[in-house]
Amino acid sequence: MIKSKIFFSFIAIEIIVIAFLYTDANHTIAARNAEVQSKRELVRKLSLTDFAVFTEARYTRHPSQADTFSAFQDFPSSMDHFPAGSIVGPQRGNN
Amino acid sequence: MFIYSIIVATLTSLLFLTQSLKKEAMDVFIEAPELIVQRMSAGRHDLIPVGYAEKILSIPGVSSVEPRYWGYYYDNLTGGNYTLIARNIDALHMVKGTLPKGPGECAIGKGVADVRLTDLNDVLFLSINPQQKVSLKVVGIFTADSAILTNDLVVMDKNDLVNFFALPKDMATDLIVHVSNASEVPTIAMKIRRDYPDTRPITRSEIVRTYENVFNWRGGMALTMFIGPLLAFAIFAWDKATGMSAGERQEIGILKAIGWETTDVLKLKFWEGMAISLTSFLTGSILAYIHVFYFGAALFAPVLKGWSVLFPPFNPIPYIDLYQIFVIFFLTVIPYLASTIIPSWKAAVTDPDTVMRS
């Protein structure tokens, strides 16, 4: 088989896989809609404001509730010493 | 081509993960409280007197004000931080068991249950000091698919929480303000700030905006991780652009010597670069999808976990933004094409004899 045929076959297979994954994505979004609704119920009934992803410091656990300088307020000129502080940027636009 | 595919896969994984988390935040936090009022003291979030609620309730447009009791607990046993919340609600879909119906009961997140090796009907003992301690019967455990919201939660009765944290009787952590007309929220926030200058109102739109910023691919979390693979790609493309091998130069010289025009050589190099970059782009995108949506972005977990003891397993919903796919395409394919064509053009416009001898 000449190399161009191998190349075009490979590209064709990849396009078919991508089409399958795209269909799978749409199907998963529809299938998990009930989960999203349940999460909304959780947020509404428990009055939640943030994702429980980074639990190491209060300004990473509740970025929407922390003030912009809380990373540095433990003592004057203290450094932000939690690794998640470099991933969760300070919020903007709040008071 | 292998390295190229891996770089595309890393960049695309990051975009898939942040886009998915951002969309999920937008979807679920539209149910977050319309307005939260915190009290600030010496630049820090402080307890708020419940008495503030009466004056806030008298502001036109406010339908009700509810004190919220919550706090953090550092668990010496496991080194984890828990979020303790007092809420009295009937039922929730994402709980195995029930919610606390009174003092002495609690519902806990999957992460807390796992690190404390606790199951339903077991006892969860929390202690700050000999005076501040509480034993709670676990009546409910939040399901694993809710972990992104509930992993570190301990939901308990209000009296248990107030006694445990030794909160003064007339104080709450913050106040939730319910507003009849959503368009009035900014005005009401402004009036609260005017009446109580020591408060900080946080609106729902600010909560949503925070997550837009945190999971924006051009800042915060994404930028930190995005910059590494992007620099790796820049070095990779630069290396290619600056150093054509002697073999490649000789090949161009021979093609020119047998009568190929410069444009023919450039066309050949363009299609050669296109074949490599298209294959790598498609392979990288497929790998990224599998990594993020089938394996829960497992390779990123150590970076994201940081020092957290409680870290929820990621099971992102595949929300895919075509705009971001185009961004990756233009950030990787176009520079690669440019870096292959420019040195080829340089070689192609030189005399074939010189090129072959060099």
C-alpha cells in the first residue's frame, strides 16, 4: 500500500473517531441532565456558593466569599503559601 | 509527530477540563443565594449580628432575610479541612440516607466519609478543645456524583453547630437576603452597604463571575498550566524553524536541480507540514477527550490537588466549545506550518549547487 493511502486511511479513521466522540459528548450531556438538576437542588437548598475542589485554605475553598487579599492577610507581608493559590486567581469585580 | 500530538493533547485536555468546570459552575450556581451579606472587621470576614436582618428586611424589595451558620473545621486526625453547615431541610436527591432532623445527627460528604472511614449510622466525633466537641450520628452520606459540591461538607443541626463553634447567641456567619425582583439586587446591595458600612454584600452574579474568572482559559488556573505546554511547543517550533538538517537542504537542492520551481518546493513543504500537523492535531484532540472525559483528567489531579487532603474525583460533563478547538488549531497548526515553510523557502531561493554543497 502506498504511503498516501495509509495517511488518508489514518485521517479517515481519526475523523470517524472524532465524530463518534462528538456524538458521545452530546449523548452524555443529555443523559447527565438529571444530575445537573439535582446539583442545582443541592445548591438551592443548602445555599452553597462554591465548588468543594480546593479545600486547603478558605480563600480557595470559597473563592467567591473571600476578599481579594485574604491570601496574604495571615500576618503583614505574608506570602500566599498554598499551592492552589497559584491556580485559583483572585476574584475580580467584587467589593 | 508523537511529541506534537502529546503537546496538543495537553493543551486540549486543559481547555476541555476548564470549559467543562466553567459551564457546570454557570449551570448550578444560578441557584446560589441572590444576595449574601457578610460583615467585615479589620479587613476580615467576621460574624454578623442577626439584628442586622431587621433593618435589611425593611428595605423595599427584600422578601426575607435568613441567617446562615457555617464554619471550617480542621481535622487533626486526617489533616483535612471540613466545611460545617447548619441547614434544616427535608430531603435531597443526592443523599444516601436522610438529612439531619435534629440535634445529634449529620449528613456528610463522600470525601469526609472516606477519610474518616465512616458509614451510615456510625458516629462522627469532632473536637476543637475539651469544651468544644460534638458526637454526631451519620444519617446521610452525599453521593459520589455530587462530590464536586459536597465532598468536604458536614451538614448538621443549627444548635449543634452554634454550640460546637461557641458562636455568640445573636451572631450568625452571614445573612442570606431573598429579593422579590432579581433586577433590584444591585440597588438593594448598595442600600445595605449604605445602612451598614461594615458589611460586604455578595450578589449571585458575582459568584458566577468568580467562576468565569477562575476557569477562564486566559487566566487563573488554566493560564498556570497552559503556559508550560505552550512554551514547550514554542521551543519545538523554534527548533524546527532555525535548524533544517543537511539532508532536508540537500533534498530541496536536488528538487531545484531537476527543474522544480520555488513555488513547487513550497507547496510540497506546505502539504508535508499540513499532513504532520493535521494528524497530530486530530490525534491530540482524541487523546485529550479520552483523558478528560473517560479518565477524569487523571494526569492533572496531582497538580490540582495541591495540599488538599479532601479532593473530589473529577467526572466532568463533556461540554465542548468549538471556539476553543479553533484556538488550539491556530495556536499549534499555524505556527508549525510557518516554521516548516520559512526555512524551506530560504533554502529554495538559494542556488541549488550551494544548497547541496552546504
